[in-house]
Amino acid sequence: MSVLPFPSFLDTIKEKGLKKAVYEGIDDVVAYITAGMNVKDIREALRGEAPSRRPNPRLQPHADSFWLHMRPSYFHQDMTGVYPTFRLGWLSTYFVVFETITGLFLMLWYTPSPEIAYDNMIAMLSNIPFGKFMRDLHRLGAEAMVIIVFLHMLRTFFTGSYKKPRQFTWLTGVILLLVTMVLSFSGYLLPWDQLALWAVTIGASMVEAAPPADIVGKNLNLLVRGGPDMGANGLLRFYLLHVLLLPALLFVFTGVHYYKVIIHGHSLPPQKENIGEDTAKRVPLDKRVYFIPDVLTNEMLWIAFTTLLLTVLATWFFKAPLESHANPQQTPLHTVAPWYFLWIQGALKLGDKVFWGLVFPGLVFGFLFAMPYLDTNPSRRFADRRFALTVCFVLIAFLMAFTYWGYPTVGVATSADKEILFEMIPEEHAGVLRPIPFDQLAPGAYTTAQLEGSASEAALHVEEFTAMLEETGYGATMQAELTANPVLLRIPGGKLNWSVIPSTSPELLHALEELEHLMHNHKAELVNPFGVIIVTQDQETTKRVDVVVSWDAVNEETGEVTRQFNSNQAYVHSNSEWYER
Amino acid sequence: MATANQAKVARDTEQAITVSTPSRREFLYYIWMASLVLLLGEAGAGILWFAYPRFKEGTFGGTFTLGPGEVPGAGAAPNSKPAGRFHISHLGDDSLIVLYGVCTHLGCLPSWVEANTRFECPCHGSKFELDGKYIEGPAPRSLDRFVTTVYFEDGTVETTNTEGDPIQLAGRSIARIDIDTGNRVRRTGAKAKL
């Protein structure tokens, strides 16, 4: 006899009483959601007790649920610690999820158009709550992911876990490494600042070199950039790559990769197995650590801890840079590729861009792909793999050498005066002079001559310097150049009055010392140099800083000596706070 | 027999509703879980704050600041500002009202028809007076108003009240008007069509 005209929960209440019916109802719902574990099973697992019913209810969610289906229901005890995997594979997957989530949030405020993208970045950094934080997290995660994936590959190599039957797992892993690097590269363009535009232009130009250059290279370049140079089409294509195609590939190949890992089982530490044997799947009963609850709760702890670490780093230590708006008509001096591509930029300095830009990386990755099929040594123990390990260390050494060569200071150095001025007032970053606190930029004209002797002799040296400028006429020449168009410095009173830096400006003194230091480093090229810093203030809230480097240029043929001047300038606003960057 | 049945029922009932106290380990798991839920809740709140649209001054959703030159003469045609989606109406009794220019029916934009001295909606024919009052048509109520703050040259300040009534100018000269297009007043209840 039903309470309602149809069977319902009310009948259960009538039959068993309210309390029992509700408890059993909750129990059923919990068992349904967890795909097999009721409240008692969960509590037993949390208490660390053995399951009270058979078959073990903690295995059923793995068989019946979607989310746990690919996860193993138990691990080998030896694989649950930090060694031997260092959890790097797990961390790599963590970063896939982390980057997806932070990236999705950033997508709320970003439009991939050259007209809008940079404004979006500014808005994110200044006008959106947690915008800067989200961006810093995403950038930090991207750089960390490249490192972690690379370390994961190294670890897999060192423990010989790529050997039969896991060769294909390694192959999908190399694909994932490539996808990670291209993801990082495509995302690099999106802020549409000078760094983004030029770093990616360099990278994309390697595509243009693909031989034959006038057929394959040219058209591949057009396809990638959506035009002859990187503009609106290129930005859109890179954006679509970054948020659609590459994540799709990433998810698919992560799935394949992880599936293969589970099918074969995590390979045990090399010492724990006989050579040539693979016992990963046959885990003895006494060595099993079950996923529910031990590994699951452990992973949750790692997620919390890693997220905390990334949050702390992004809040206090890591700041994603933003340079000035992308300018397709001007390449800043010392444009740097993202650090994980420095090795290619270093290689490109060695010679022909087809070989070093395409063939060489192709060979490197080709080798990585083929390596497990070439290495048929059945032993995973270090002592039996001396050749393989040596090759690995040699390659790492080459990688480090190429990366060093990739730095802009190697082989791309321009004239000494330009280098010095670049260090003091670079086009895009803070440099030495901009971060000086506004109130320490005391208006006046200062010279490196004051550093020649001890601090007490500074005033004397400045007087000597003033006299020297008068006698030689250098003072008038320098002033004429600084006040001419387009440099157009407005000197109060029309004459530069040289003085010692006041004691209330220690940072300015430090900058002067840095200038002296840089000139000293280039002393081979600069004959009789002197350096000058001039601070002027036309408005209450804005100051202008000029740096001048002067030296004798000797004409090699005639022996004639002419005095040279080069200068750079920057405006600093009282709210600029460059020291924050 | 009756006793045995009662015992069975009692036992069943007892088994079903006994909840053992958690062990220390189990309790700690629950606390961790609760802290994670709290954290996720806070993160969720942060994410909502992150995602909420930003309103810039001078764009729809933000505040518009206008000078006295933008106020039409008393009883004259309203000054329409499409960027802010509002009309500034200076009524015949020297009061000021800023109307939200979107029809309260289904979202089209009624325009001021000088010949009939009223707003007429092109979509379904709703009609409204200069002060936004409903005349006829399928619209459910009069036009909505934006909260307006009028700064007078004599130093006094008047703001729209909670019912959206016009602001009495009382002959004073206006220095400036702030129209908050993020703050809208609907006419409700008895005053809905007034």
C-alpha cells in the first residue's frame, strides 16, 4: 500500500522509520557517487582499517567510474616515494591542469588582436582583481613545466625506463616535450609587447629557412604567420594554436602516454630487478599500496603543497615581464629568445641557418625519438650503461654550451659605448638608472671623475674635470650635442655645473660607480673615457636622466684623434616605481 | 515470538542508526577536507571577483560626468546620450530625471518623437512621456531611471531617491551632474506605471 499513487521514498520511510530510511538513502547516494564505496567503506579506508567486506570495495571505483578508470588501483611500494621518479611525471600532469585552469581565466580578459592585446595586458596588470597574480601564475607555470618535463625525460633516461617494452611510452613523451615547448613559444607572443614580437619573429624565421627556401620555406612561413610578417593574422593563428590545437594534442598524447605507463606498470628501480626482466605489473600482495585511500590522499596533499609553492613564488618572487608595445619597425638591442630556446639561438650563431636552425634541431629530436629503438642493451643498471650515460652527459654539456652561446652578450655585442649606454638605460627593461628612487635623483651634473681617488678628494677631482672640459672645449661640444635636436636637453641656466653627488643620493652614487665599472670593462676599446650623468627636472613629478659616454677615437690611417660623445636618456615619473619591477 | 520480532526490529533499527565516533586519523581527514572546501570557496569567491566585468568611467556601466550645458531647457526635448544609453529630461516643473533608454518591454530603444512629444518604441509600440511615465503599449512599467547626483553652484547636492523621483532643481544653477549607469531604479508597485 503506497503512500502516493506510485512507489516513492515515502514508502521506505513508512516501512523503516524516518531515521533509518534517511541513513540508508544517504548511504546509497554515496555508493552511487563513488561508484562502489558506501559510507562505512569510506570511513574504514580513512581510519586505515582493512576492508570489512569482499570483494574489496576500494577497487570498485577504478573499474566502474570514469575518473579513476585509468588510475591504477594499487602501486608498488617502491614507487610511491619521491625516489626514483621524483614525482616528475605526476608534476608534469599537474602543470598541464594548472596551465589549463590559469589559462582559461586569462582568456576571460584577452582578445588576440594587435590593437587590443596590449591594452588587455595593461588592464590585467592594473585593473582586474588577481589579474597580475593569474598572469604571473600562468607564466611561472609555463616556465616550470618546461623544466619539469625536461627533468622527467632525464630521469626516465637515467633509470632506463625507456627500454623494452616501454619504447613507445618514451616516444609519446618526446612528443609531449615538443608540444610543451611549442605551447610555451606560442603563448610567448600573446602579450604583444616588444619581447613577444621579436623573440617569436626570430623563432618563426627558422621556419622560413626550410629548404628549398623559395618553395617550402616561403609558404610554410606564410602559413605560420598568416602573412609576410607577424601581424594580426599571425597573432590569431598563434592564439588558436595555443588555446585549441596544442592543448588538444597535449590532452590526447598525455592520455596515450599515461595509458602506456599504466599498462606496463611503473618500472621499478634498476637495482630491484634482474637484468632484462620487467616485473612491474606483478606486484606481490605485501608490496601493494592501494590508491584509495593512501595514494589519493597523498596526491591531494601534493596538489595543495605545489599550489602553495607556486602561489608564494608568484606573489613574492616571480614577476612576468611586460615591455613596451610591439613595434614592427624597431628591434630592441639584445632581444633574447625564451631561455629554453637559447640553445637554438646559440647554434644559429655558428653558421648556416638551414643547418643549424633546422637540420641540427631535427637531428637532436630525431635522435631522441629513435633512441629507445637503438638502445638494445637489456640492462638498466648504471654500471652496464656507461656508454649511454656518457653520451647523455656529453649532450647535456653541449646543451649548456649552446645555451650560453645563445645569450645576447655573446657574439652580438655592438660598440662599447652602445653597450654601456644599453646597460645604464636599456630600451625595454629598468636598467641601472631608472630604478633609482625618485627623490634620490638629485638634479645636477655628475661625472665619474669624482670616483678617481678617495671620497674626500671627490670635490677636487670634479674641479679638475670642470677645468679640463673648459681647456679642451669638450664641455661646449658635449653641451651642444645634448641640447641639439632630437636629444634636446634643457639645461637650467644654460651651463652645466659639475658637482659631487650629494650624500642623500646613495643609489645615484651607486649608478655612477656602475658606469665607471662598465667603462673599465671596455677599456680596451675606449681611450681616455669619462662618463657623465645629468639629472634635470622641468616638472614637479618628472625628471630626466641623461648618461653620456665620451672617449677618444683614433683614426687608424691618419692617426687623428677626435673626441666622441654618445648619450642616452630616460624620463622618470615620481610614480614610475621602476624598482618594483 | 512477539519479543523475538521486537528484538529483531530493535536490532535492525539499532544497527542502522549507530554511527561510531571517528578515530583521530579519520577526524584529521575530515578537517583537511573541510579546510580544502574552505579554500576552494575562497578561491571561488576570488575567481568571481576576477571575472566580474569592470566598469570604466565614461562607458556604459560606469559613471558619466556631464556639465550644465548638457541639460536641456525645461519642457524641451530630452538630451539623448547613446554611449550611456540614457536620456536627460528636464521637466516642465523644473525637475530633472535621467531615463534609461531601453524599453521595459523587451529591450529595444524607444526614440523621442518630437511631433508627438513622447518616447515611442519601434518594436511593439510602447509609449512613454518625457518623464518616462508609461502611456500605452505592452511595456509592464514606466522607463527605468539612473541614480543621478546633481551638484549645484550654490554648493548643495541632490541625489535621486530610492523610488526614482525627479530631482527638483528649484531654479538653482547646475555645476555638474554625475549619472551612475551601474545603478538603476525601477518603478515598482503602485508607482510602476507612473
